[in-house]
Amino acid sequence: MTYPEPYPEDGVLSQLDQVFITPHIGGRREDIWNLLIERTINELENWK
């Protein structure tokens, strides 16, 4: 969770490459889980 929610696009956390911010309800839909998994795998594969 972040404060405020939704978190501002210009917030400090938004500038960090290793931070993935989803909406509070982002985990409720199956398609969001699939997207999160795909992005996580992609980020891990491209880790330098």
C-alpha cells in the first residue's frame, strides 16, 4: 500500500526501477496476475 493512493506518477517510489506499484485492487483480477507474473519474469531475466 502507498500513501496517498493512487500513488503519484512523480513520486519517489515511481522513479525506482526495482519498484512495481499496482493498484490496491490490482491482485483481484486473473489478467492482472498474469501481467504481473510476465513482468516479474521479464525483470528477473533482464537483471544486470
